[in-house]
Amino acid sequence: MKDKIKSQKGFIQIPLLIAIITGILAIGGISYFGVEQYRNYQEKNKALPNKFENVNVNGETNDNEITNESTPTQAITEINPNNEVSTKNTENQTITSSNTLIKSEQDANQQHIEEVLKDISPEVSIIFNNKQDQYVRPYVGDAGRISYRIYHASECHITSTISECPSFDWRGNYTDIKSGNCFVPFNKIETLLFNIKCTNENEYKDHKGSTEKELKIDVIQNQQAIIQPEPEQDNSVNTSLSFNPSNLSGVYYLDLNKPLGIQWFGQNANECAFSGDWLVGGNTSIQGSVGTGFNLNSIERTYTYTLTCSNKESSDSETIKIDLKGVPKMSIKLNGSVAPNYPIEVTKGELIKIDYEISNLTKCQMPKDGGDMTTLEMPDLTTKTGSASFVADKSVTYQLSCENPTRGFLGIINRNLNIIVIE
């Protein structure tokens, strides 16, 4: 009896073991199927973010269809603690999980597309002496290096007014890089331009980007570096003449206390020469001074002095004039002839006549009729004339004297008139 019961228990346990194995296999099959479905989906959409195939800017497929492949209904066998077998339908759970995975992939694709398209415009940079400047002002005599780099461009036009960086056109694709540099010396004041304008025709939904950069160079003069040219040396001759004293107005009253002289100077001259009323003549030094030589014997008139100085390149002349006035004068005549400075012999009883003319003098001692002396007053410096007559009966010496205190000692004139009577 016990053996029979044991046989029955063994018979019951075998189906139970089979059910457990079957359940395990079912769960494993379902899991494997889900994993394969997810792997197939990833392989199918793997190239989408990089090639943008069948994807527009909004991340939608061209046919606006997304196929959610639902897995067949699967039964999951569970064994509870009481060894009871039950199954659950997992169809809704599988569909929900697949839809979630697909939406996550779509969000990732959309984000990647937006980031790529955001940077689709060409990248252009212009660098001057290691700085990205749009406007520079170098000095004349300086130099600079212009560097450029182009990326993400399909077509570029480089326009330049700089001979060392000539204009050109360039074509490339999205991944090509174009770069270059040039060395520019600045030799004069001018304005230079270096311009790069690039476009990019994108194959995705006709997206088109453009970029333009320009460098402007104003070459200016460095005021601190300007070398002032030496002034041209003026070798022209400049002749100057002046009287001493220098306060003359062109009229000179003879005064030995204030003698008149002439000063001269020939600037840049090699030699000078006199002409006119100079006391010296011919060639002389280029500078100096000399007196006029006016004295009591000088005639009152206009005197002219001309100085001509020269060098190999030019010459110059100057003339000054002086009107001589106020020369004290005493003129004596004896019997109609100019009285000599030596003794005069006359016959006893002969009639003697003395004529005189005086000028620029204030007081004189002159003979009068009968042979005696008399004093003449001329306070206004007027010219005074007169005469004296007498019969010669003996030898006599007349001391004639005149003065003009305003003329210094030139205003003092003394003269002896000797008359010798012969028996």
C-alpha cells in the first residue's frame, strides 16, 4: 500500500516539474523576443542622426509614419507558493515599452539635428598680428601679418586691396578648412581693405548660411617719428648800412663832439665795395665802420654812400644819404681877393678894404672902418656879411675870431690877417 502511494506521488510530481520547466522556457522566450525587437529597432535607426535620411528639420519622418511593431500576445506562466500554475497576458505591457523607446530615440535625433543646423553657417576669422580686429591703424614704416581661416563653407569670395594679399575665389565642402596668411609692409598713408564673404548651401531642407568678415587698415603717420627736414640754408647776400649815431634823420649838423660815422655789414658776403662819398674806396672787408670825414672845409650838400656786397650766388647793395648842415664858416677877402694865410704887403697910404662873410656862428671879432675891431652878434646863426675900410699907414695884424658853442671846438674859428706896410 505504501509503495502504491509513493508511486502516485511520483506520478503527480513529474507533471509539476514539466510545468515549471515550461514556464521558465516561456519567460525566457518572451525576454529574448523583446531584446531582439529593441536591437532591431536600434539597428534600423542607427544612421538617422548622422545622415538625416528621411528626417526634416522638426525631426519627423518624410512619410510622417512611425510603425510600432507590437509583439504577439505572450502568456507568462507563474507558479505560486501553493504550486498553482497561472498565466498573464503581457501584450499591453510590450506595446507601451516599445512606444517609450521609440519616442526617446526621436527626441535624441531632434536635438542632434538642431545642434548641427545651428552651426551650419560658415566660420570665418581674420587675424591681424595675432588679434581678431576689424579696424587697425598702423604707422607708416610698420608692418603686419594678416591670417585667415575658413570652415563649414561651400563658396567664398576674398576681396582685397592689398597687393601682398591678392583677391581670389574658393570652393569647398562642409568639412574643408581653408587658411592662409600674408605679410604686409606699410610704406605710405593709405586705407586698405581685406574682406571674406562665404556661403554654405546645405543639402538638408535647403538650409543656407552666410558669413562676412572684413579688416580695415588705416595707415597713418607717426607724428613723433616725423623727421623735420633741415631748413635750406639761405646764402643770399644781405647788405646793411647805418649811421653812428643811429638817431639821425638824414640831416647832420657838423659837430666834432658828436662825429658822424658809418657802419656796414655784408651778411653771407665774400667781399664788399664802396662807391659815392666814402673816405675809402674799392674793395673792403664785409663789415666795419668808418668816419665820414666831415670838417670845416666840408661843403653843405647831400652826401651819398653806397655799399655793394656779393658772393658766388648773389649780390646786394644799399645806399644811405646825409644832408650836411651847420658847418661854421668864415670867409675873408682883402681888396677883392681871398686873403691868404701868409702876410700881405701893401704900400703906405694905400686904401685897404676887408670883406667878410660868416655863417653858423654866434659871435665874431671883426675889424671896422678905421681899422679898429668890433664885436658882431648872430644869435640866430644867420649868415652875416660886412666890410671895413682904412688907409694903411703902418703894419698891423688882425686877430679874427668866431665861435658857436653848439658846435663844440668846430664852432671856434680863429684867423690872423697880417698886413705889412712898405714905405
